[in-house]
Amino acid sequence: MSEQELGRKWDRCLADCAAKIGAGLGLGIVFSVVFFKRRTWPIAFGTGSGLGMSYSNCQKDLRAHYLLYNNIPKEE
């Protein structure tokens, strides 16, 4: 059971990584062509930002098993 859950989490991470890197790459290309006279740094910045966001999401998702949740409602 736990192996299947880990596999699902990795699949979500890889799909999220591909989507965010693709979006960052696409936006970087658009900004490079339109605003920055075909320089390469917007492409690298967009791709790196997408990779960083997907890494952060994957890290949070993979560590979610170890988090403790408090389900007791607070009294006011």
C-alpha cells in the first residue's frame, strides 16, 4: 500500500515538474523575444523558476506523511 502511494506522489511530482518547467521555458522564450532582444537569460530564469517551484511542491508532498495534524477544534 505504501509503495503505491509513494509511486503516486512521484508521478504527481514528475507531472508537476514537466508542467512548470515547460511553462517557465515558454514564458522565458516569449520575454526573451519580445522584451529583451533575444538574450538567453530570461529563458534560463524562467526554466530555473519552474524547476524551483516544482522542487518545492514535491518536497512538501513527499514530506506530508511525516507532518502531524491537529484535528481538535480550538475553544474560544
